[in-house]
Amino acid sequence: MIKSHAHIWFIGPALVLMTVILLIPILIAMGLSVTDYSLGNMGAEFVGFENYEKIFTRSAYEKMFGATFRYVFVVVPLTVGLGLGSALLIHSLGRFGDIYKTIYFLPVMAALIAMAIVWEFAFHPTIGVINSTLERGCGTWLELWTWYAKGCERSFPLWLQDRDYAIWTVSFIGVWQGFGFNMVLYLAGLTSIPRSLYDAAEMDGAKRGWDRFRLVTWPLLGPTTVFVVTISFIRSFQVFDMVEAFYPQGGGPSKSVFVMMFAIYEKGIQQNLMGIGAAITVVFLAFVMVLTLIQRWLVERRTHYA
Amino acid sequence: MSQISLSGIHKSFGSTEVLKGVSLDIEAGEFVTLVGPSGCGKSTLLRILAGLDSADTGDVRIQAQSVTQTRAADRNLAMVFQSYALYPHLSVAENMMTPLKMRELGWAGRLPIVGPLVARRACRDIHARVEAVAETLKITPLLARKPGQLSGGQRQRVALGRAMVRDPVAFLMDEPLSNLDAALRVHMRAELSELHRRLNATFVYVTHDQAEALTMSDRMAVMMQGEILQVGPPDEIYHNPASLAVARFIGSPAINVLPGEKLADGRVVLLGQRLFNVQSGQPRALFIGLRPEHLHLAAEGRFEGMISHRENLGSDLFLHLTLKEMDNPVVIRAHPDQARNVARGHNVRFDLDPAKVLFFEADGQRVTLDGARQLEVAQ
Amino acid sequence: MTEAVADTKALALRFSTKTALTHAVLILGALIVLLPFYTMLSLSLKAPAEIMQQTGGFIGTQAPFRDDYCIKLGKEVADCMVNPIAYNYSTAFEKAPLLRYLLNGVVVTVSIFFIQVVVALPCAYALAKLRFWGREFVFTLVLFCLLIPVHAIALPLYIMLAKVGLTNTYAALIIPWTISVFGIFLMRQFFMTVPDDLIDAARMDGMSEYAIIWRVMLPTAIPALMAFGIFSVVAHWNDYFWPRIVITGNRDLFTPPLGLREFKGDADGDNFGPMMATACIIVTPLIVCFLLAQRRFIEGITLSGMK
């Protein structure tokens, strides 16, 4: 074999860019997170773990974690569940399912910022379509629902501007936007399940749909589920567009939608508190990496499935 | 009363008619093979019998009961799939337990962890049966493994085991050996036959490999283009095919088919040579079928051909002879000793065994010519 | 026999009610999914009064209305009567250099994809098909970098770009995305499936390693590249976070999402008609491409599902 150095030129650029764009920034973030650096200031003081301490003790950051985890733990189960549910329904329809697939995938394609603005209008307390539709239901049997009756009596929620509803409304939009993506992943998973396994299940006496689901579908979707859950986590941790569009200042009513990415943006970019921004970045990266490592581990454990 | 009875099964996929009114009766304890080229509808027929597909028209009866409206799970049949269809996430033992659990345990007993506690006796019983079957199939050491860790042959056994743990009315097998390598396939043939003898159960076996059909079955049904052409014991099918299509499909190397004719005076002529005389009558063209083993090299043989190819199998030697009169070569079996000194390009003479000659009409139907066997053999 | 027939009928009925139920559920879902698209399109067609009073159905009456801004400019009332659709869409283009934004979007997404391919393809080839010292290390590094969401390290990247004075340039929009570890990984997995014989044959034919990449590997990788391209373009056309950080103020560099955001932030933020028209214009290119080549798009987006 003749020695060739072509590979150096092939991997060189990628290696340099990887280092400069991905690895060094992590080191910088780690470095800055223990200082009070801000852009434009010459020096920066070493402050130890003060920034981290702030993050884990101050109530503003408590709200940040609260909002982030509320969002994540609503959006992940719902996008995964709805993704799986719609995939199963669509798969059972065969060819006619394609139209639904297309529709459900539309939100994934549309710029979230644009759709967020539309949703903001739809949730508008006075001229939005949501509340006006709800008002139309007043005086009907729906009033048996106390929440509904209350809404009719006084007014329906302000949704995005209401401290009690804001995070859930944002989560709803997150689910709306994200479940189509999971559906498509699940559909790919479903089509890769060999038909003969369902035949075998039938021959083995799995009569009810639920038995077949437990015996074949769910276990064979295992790897897909691991992936879908991980990617949903990572995507929902990164929620930003909507929050910035709805609440350019301050992260929502009483900071109830102060999610991590917005916190990084607000502290680092808007307030030029790079130290604390970097500390949030590091915490954020830690979350994401732990999640991905768990996924890798789960996948690895299952590889012998073949 | 036959164990399984299929009558008038029609099935179309879109505009293609896959099964054109197939009827077949299978006796208890029989090993019946459905054999035919790919696309002949044999697998569809098996799936209809299993209940995995439904026929457009026709009736499926199992033990005199019509099961046409019964779903597969309730037909009490076991099936071995071509791809084995083992559950990849379950261990071998769990795979084999599945049919028992599904049928014998309630929902509570099937729960993981809790299940064995709820239905302790049933679970122990299931374990025992699985172990007994594993013992018979010699797969006990594999019980804890996942299918992904097994070789093709081992997976095949597990698939068999999953079928055997129950006591089904019949075992259905859809090309179970086609994914194995050649040596293992030959070995498994013997083993399946042995298994059939021991279980004394009904086997319905689908294959495209005529060798499997010939070696294992009690009876075989030759299918082509959605129809059963002939049903009978392998010997019968081989030596007494009902049509040219059957004769051509069964036997390897394939039967030689030569153009012949019967003259008005009763002479039957092949390549200008009189074979024998039959009763005189209408002259007609015939196809004459001759299996390679019914041809032999003979110094004074009436036919001559040039050796275009030698196929040496060690025990047998097949010579492909090009005849002046024909486009297709004639294949003839020779004893290796006999043919040692013939080489490609040589001209050799050969003759045939007149008693074994098969006649077919121009449309492929088998005919017997009156008195052919009794009349003197012309030399 | 009659029993059997009844059975079949019951079976068919059960089948059809099940299918009908499935359709019902899916249609309900589809309505919720389509609601904002409907709202967006509808509002972009209606007059302000109709929007406020929620009248006019989907497209509104299309009766001309008085444009107050025009009146303020001191023109005749008769000259200021405008058709809602024309008003909404023309305002969208006049208020802000929307065409410029769209062009920026195209420039940025195309450059990103182009550079990603130029960087990733040779690297992927080397990782898949060349044997060299340190290959395992580089691949491990790639796997590690897959863990890093670029958005998460925006802050240090921003500082680095600010230090070299690149904020508010096209470069700032493009540079962080020039390396797609995911692209490298994806292409490497794809190249692993290309038989070595093909490459050896190319070598026997006297091709250099460079020629092999661009003349042999690239053409075989077209399907994977298409899918990756769609993935990349969708991600960066719709990206809002990063442009929001590095483009501050210089409108000439705004990408479509930034343009829309600016519209909302303006005093005109309640002028829903033109804003929705802008939203429509920004969302439409990808949606249209998606509807035209659905399968490819879904393949491309789900690519990230490959392990």
C-alpha cells in the first residue's frame, strides 16, 4: 500500500472547524462561567462558582427550571404519545393515510416564529378564534363543566398573558408543532416491522389488537421510541422562538415561561452578563449530554436484537 | 373424513387471479407438500388454510368443521414461516412460550413479573412443556438466548419448537428450509421427516424445491398458475406425471422432451427411428418425454449426438448431447466408469428404455398409446 | 350458511365502523393542525375591520376600505380606497424589504448547505474508506460532537464572532453552521455501504482520491445528499434563534424570520393583515416544496432518525 496523505486534506478542514466551532466554545463557556465577564469590558474577575450558586438558589432561576421542566415534561410525553397514536391510526389506514401524514407534517415545515405569531392571534383574548369559539359554546351542555361555566360567566382565560395558563399554552403550541415529526419517525418504524411477525402473532393466538401491540408493535418500535424520546427531549429543551416572540421582555407573566434558552439569550445577549449566561449554557449542555448518553446506552443495550 | 379439506378456493389480488378454484383433501397424519414454481399460488393457498388470508370463494374445513369464517388464531394450526418470524426481543424460551401464554393464560397471567405469581401453576406447566420440546429439538442450551444470537439453523429449530409446544391440528410450513445453506437443508429434510414420524401429526409443507417435495412427502400436490395439476405420492408424480408441465417441473436434471409422432399404420417414431408399434389410427404429433436415467450410452444405439457439456456429480455423470435434429440438447445419465473416456466434442450413440417412455399430446396432456407396452420392442 | 353470511356482514360492519372512527379522530386532529394555517391565510386576505369584528368568513367581503396611512399623507379619500388582499400583500412588501429578506434567506441557506457538503463529504469519505492513523479518534470525536446542539453554545460563539468583529455580517450567519457533524456522520454511514470494489475500480482507472470523491462518491451519494440538503435547508430557513443573536439592527442582513419578528415588534404590531401576509410569504416556499416532493422531504427530515 502506497502511503498517501490525502486523508489529511480530507479530514483537516472538518477537524479544524469541529474544534473551533464546537469544542472550543464549550471550553470558553466553562471558562467564562466562573467569571463575571461581559462583552466590552476589558478584564473579568474570577468569581468561582458564584454563578452556579445563583442559578441553583435564586428564585428567578428556580422559575427558569420550573418553566423549562414544565414545558419539557408536557411536550415530550404528548408529542411522543400523539406521534405514536397518529402513526398507528394512519398506518392502519394504508394508502388513505397519506393525506393525514401530509397535514400533520405541515407544522414541522413551517417556520415556528411565523406560526407562533399566528397562534398568538388565535389565542388573543378578544379577537382570537379560540375564545370566540369557546363563547359560542356558552349556554349549551358544555356549561356542565364548571371551568367552562366560569369562563362564560366572567371571561375565558387570557391564555398567553395569564400566569396560570401561559406555560401550558406555550406547551400546547410546542406539541402542535412537534408531534408530526415524531409521527413520521414512528411511521418509518412501523413500516420496518416485518409483516410475518404479525402473522406469527396471529397464529400464536394474539387475537386482540392490544395483544398484537404488546407482543410485536411496541417491542419492535423500541429503538424508534428511544430515539424519538431523546430527540423530543433535546428539541423541547431548546424551545426559544415562541417565547421570544410572545414575551420579548422578561419571559412571560411572572416569568412563568422563562425557559433556559431564553434565559441564556436574556442574560448573555440582552443584559451582557456573559458569566451567568455561560453558566446556564454549561448546565444546559450537561442536561442534553446526559440525555443523549442515556439514549446511546439504551441503544447499545439493544443492538444484539438484530 | 379427512382432517383438512379445501374446496373450490378462488383468490385474486387485484386483476391477477392467484388461485383458480383449488380443492385438496388432506388426511390426518399425512405429510402433504404443495410444490410449484414461485408465483404459482402455493403460499397463498397455505395462508388461506391458516386463516391469514381469506379466499374470495371456496370453503376451508378442518375436522369437518367449516372454518372459512374463523380467524387464524382460532383454527388451532401452527405455522413455521419462511423468515421464521421469531420475536426478536424475546428469548428463545419466551418465543416458544408465546403461543401457550396467549392461549392459556388470562391477561393477568401474561403480565411481566406479576404474571408468574398470579398463575403459578399454569406458568410452571408452560415452562415444563417448553423445556420438553427444547429437549426434543436439542435446543435446551439456547433457551436463554435472543434470536439475533442464533444461526440460521438454530432459528429454524426455534421456529419449529414454537409450533410444537402446542398440540395443533396441523403444522403448516412455508418454505422453512429456503433460508438455510445447501448442506443444512439436506440434513433438515431428514430431520423433518423424522419429526413427522415421531409426532404423527399432519404436515402441510410449501416449497418450490421439488427435491424437498420428493424426499419428504407422503403426497405432493404440484401447483402451477393457481391450479393443482396433480396430487399423488412422489413416486407416482415422478414416474407417472399427468402432464408435460408436471413432468418438466419434477426431476433434476429435467426430463428430455423430444418431438415424435404416431403414424397412421401405428408406428411411433422418434427422430426418424421406430420405437414400437401401437394400434393403427389417426396419425398425430406427440411429445415424447424421456428422463435422463432412461437413456443410456450404447455402441449400437439408434441415436447419435455430440457431447456439448459434461456434468460430473461424482456418483453420476450427465452428458448433454446435441442432436442434429434438435435445438435443445438431450441430457443423458451415464455411469462415470462408462463415460470416462468420452470427452466434449465426441460423437456418441445412445438408446432408450422403451418401457419408460412418456407420451404427451401437443397440449401437454399425458396420453397412453393403446397397446404400446405389449407390442414388440423394435431393435 | 346464513350464519356465515351474517358473520361476514358483522365483520364488514365492524371493520367499517372502526375505519370510520379512525377517520373521525384523524380529521379532528387535522382540523386542529390546520387551524393556524387557516387563520394565517384568512387574515392575510381580510380587511382590518373584518379581522377585528371577526366577520367575513374565510376571505372576507373584499370590499375596498380606507387606508388611514394614505389619508395621513394627505391624499384624497377616493385615492385611498384599497382592496384588502392588495393592501395586505403590498404593505408586506413595502413596509420592509421583504424581497431582500427572502434573498438573504436563500443566500444563507444555500451557502450553508454548500459549505457543509464541501467540508463533510471528504471527511466522511476518509472516515469510511481510507485507513490512516487516528481514524478511530476522529470518528469518536465526531460522535462526541453529535451531542452538542449548536444553539446551546450560541453564547461563546457569539463572543468569538464579536471579538473578530464579524457580528452583523453574512459570515456570522453562516460560519457556525459550516460544520455539520451530523452530515459527516450520515455520509460516513452511507459510504460504508458503498462497496470497496467501486473505489478500487476507480483507482485502477487512474483516478486520484480527490477525483474519487467528486466523480465517484458524490454521484452515488446523491439520494443521501438530497435528504441531507432538505434537512439542512429547512432547519436554516426556519432558524430564528441564531440570526436573532448575531444580527442586531442591520436590516439588510435580516433573514425572513427576523423580518417577520421585526414587523411584529413595530408599532404596527396590531396591523394583522399585512403581518399575516408576511407570515404567509415566509412559510410558503418550504410548504410548496414540501407538497411537491413530500416523500423526499419526509425522508430528509427523518434522516436525523438514523442511528
